[in-house]
Amino acid sequence: MNESLSTEEMKGKIDWEWDDGHVVPEVVNPEVEFLFRRMIEATYEKVNPRQGEKILDIGCGRGTDGVELAKKGAMVIGLEPSSIMIAHAKNHIAENNVNMALIHGVGEYLPFGVRSLDKVMCKGALDHFLDPEMVMRQIATVLKPGGEAIIAIANFESLGFKLGKKVCLLRKVLGFKDGKGRLPWEIPSDHTYKFDYHLIKRMANNHLKVEQAIGVSLLFGLPWWGTFLDKCPRSISSCILNTLDKIARHLPSLSDVVILRCRPRDEGLTLIQGNSTS
């Protein structure tokens, strides 16, 4: 991460026309559907939106998360760099007839005052930013005392990915050829950073106080796992996935997704406020 990037340099490196059409695979097996759904559910549970709270959704995409928070009575602001995703979000907001504001911008430069927001959510977006550390610093700046930041991110050192790499290596040793396409544990081209539990927690702790860390789902990306679940009766695959999810909750370092609930550090906020007025 380069903290010396100027605003103009950052503008030249950002994909302002990014589209999420490639994110969800054409064939969605039970493990994929479960992972996406549980990540959403667990993140909403931690955000716990309340009437009148001012909540920022960083990297809001199509606005689907923000709309659900707004339905609970929160004053939601979605921040998104892609003009294509902003257009999708405007349509989704209109279709649901909720009050949600949109800002075209990036997480590294939040256009809000010090201690002005009740909560900040960043779900599945931090590894797309050019400088995640700077985003964390900005979040710490804008949160009110007692406010909360909820960060959800894919864990690229999950148990499923670790086992998958070993299976892939064994296949190579035995002379099998690799399949076509990107392997699940390989960083997508639109990602700028590779997070795991220890890295995201350490980065968050540099600027915020991590009060809780939970995991979501286990064994995503394990070779043939999705195929096996797809062949099981739906009731059996659901039971397996739910059981593993309950285990993952207590093992975030091995889980497929890590969710952090953080609060501001008072001393950090005092320092930031002092610097902003100097």
C-alpha cells in the first residue's frame, strides 16, 4: 500500500466503470448460494440498524445492502466509485421506494466530518480499494464516539482454500492437468489486496478497537465439495452447511469470510481531531 498516493494519482488507478456482472458464477451450487446468503445475514446482524442512525455503506455496489438497512429506518449513505454501479443502485433504490443517498467517491477520501457517523459498513469491498489502510483510517475519523464499524471480507487463508491448494499440488505430483479458469484461492483481477483473518484484524486494530471477530462458512473452494453438496438432498446439504457455519463462527481464522465489529479508539479520535484543526 502506498500512503503517498495523491488524489490525482489515485483517480488514475481506479476503475470508475467497474461492473459486478462477473462476480456471481453462472452455475450457483449450494455452497456458493449459502456463502453469499450467510455473509449478508451475518453482516446485517452485526450492523443492527436502528431508527434514525446515520450509516455509511462503503463500496455499496448496487445498493442492495443499503436499501435493506434503510428499510429498518436508518439514514443510509452509499459510497461507490463506479458510475455503472451507481446507476444500478439508483434503480434499486427507486424500485424499493426508500430514502438512501448515494455519493460517487472512494473509501480513501470520505467526504464527512470528524465524528459524524453512527456506523460504517464495508462488506466484501475492502480488498478492491487501492489503500485499505487509508480506508480504515478514514473510518476511524468519521465514526462518532461509541459508533461501530462492521467489516466483512473474504479470507484467502481459509481452511477450504488451504486444503484446496494441497489437493491441487497432489494432483500435479500425480500427473493430472490443471482445470481451466481461475482457482478459487487465486486473487481475482479486480482485487487489489489479499486478506486473511490475521491481516484484516491487525489492520483494523491499527486504527480501531476490534471488539468481536466471527467467521462465516467453512470449506468453500474445496475441490468437489460443491459437486458433492449439489448431489445431496437439499435438506442434507443445508444441514451440513449450517453445522459448518456454526463451527466457523468460533474459528474466524479458518472461515471463508471474516466479519469484524469495531469501535473507535478515543485517543486516536482526539489525535485525528487535533490534526484536522492544526
